Amino acid sequence: MNQPVPKYYKIYEELLNEIRSGKYQEKDLFPSDTELVKKYNVSRGTVREAVKLLFQQGYLIREQGKGTFVTYRKIHQDPDRLIGFTELMQQHNIKPSAKIIEKEITLPNANIRHLMRLENEQKAVRLVRLRFGDDQPLIIERSYFNYDLFEPIYDMDLEENSIFELLHKFTETRLGDAHQKIEAVSAGLEEHQLLGVALRTPLLLIKRLIKTTDGLIFQFSEDAYRSDRINFSTKTVPYHSDNDLQPLPLDLSDDEWF
């Protein structure tokens, strides 16, 4: 037996069709909740449920103090290629910027020391940056860097410059392999405050280890990405009949980063 379609979903479908049909252009102001309540003669809660789906699918962005705007652009990133945020934004003709939330030299905990292969007394740089594209918050970068490798650029401007570019320009350190894990998470209080998304909004969490060409661990990071603005695309190899001879990994231990 078919279930009746909820009101909010019918409104969502109509608004989605309007966006896809070209009624709104990139960065056009979207109707407010009050306007939509009057238009559809429904409750504010019903309108918010419909609009929430548009936000989750990346069709709308909210600018603090300005309103809600239509957007068609999603930022595509290849997870198989190591690329800095600045270069990624430049590829999409988007202005990159950053704000440092936390920066300190610290003795990391046992788990970070293990992941980064640091000695007990070896220091790390703890850096948290909020990354923006066209002044919209996109990523919270929470990183640890090997202090011995990072020290030459520690006092440089890490808001206006790419860390990878500074490292390449002012040091002999060269980056090598990167290993990444991608997980689905929900926005907590900090993500709500920094990214401007609702609590429990779906996000992508990228855990990343970056080595130097000498085999040292340069960086470990856990970055929270807005899934409505950034996505990842991959390419698979062709299927072969002997695939079933290879066991599937059921779990990844920390050692499998390496």
C-alpha cells in the first residue's frame, strides 16, 4: 500500500524543480521561511523540513546576516592525489582563505605519537584552521605536524599561505605518500559554530597521514568537510574473474596506515 507523500517533501520537490529549471541563478537570494510559509500556506516547521533537504544536497548556502542563497557549484576532489586546499580552490576558481583557531607546540598523546612514529619527548605542532572558499566556511582542519620538520615555517603566515607551498619554498622537506580514510560523521557543537551548519548535519571526516620522501611522518590530520559543498570522486579498476580469490579486509588497524 502506497504511503501518502508528506507535505514537506512535496514542497521540497517543487522548490528543487524551480532551482533545476533555472528559475534561480548562482548566488540568487532564496525566499525566506516566512515567504515560503505564505506561498504554500503551511507551518514554518514544514517549510524548514523541505528547505533542510535542499541544504543537505548542496543547493543552498546560508550567509550570516545576509540570508540564504542558491548555489550549483560543488567542489570535486580526487582522494587519490595529494593536493593542498589552496590549489584545490584555485582549480575551481574559488578564493581560498583561512583562520587559525588553535596553534601550539605540544607533546602529543600516546596515540598521536604512535601514528606519527614520534619519540616520547619529540614535539609536535598542533594546528586547527578553518578553511574558507569565497568567504564560506568549508573545512575544519585539525592537524599535528612533526615539529622538527615544521619548525622553519612555524612563525610564517599560515592564514594567507599554503603550508605545502611554504614547506617546498623554504625547506628541503619534500612530501611523499599520503594515506587517507574517509568516514561519515555528524556535526557537533564546534562544527555547528565554525561551519555554520545545523547540529547533526552530515559531514565527511578525512583522516590523513602524510609522509616525506624520506619516509618520515610529516602530518596527521582529521579534517571535517561540509558534505554539501565538497565531494570526492574515485575511479575503480575493471572487475576480473579472480577477484573472489582475494579476501576482503574486515578492519583496519593503525599499523595499516603504513
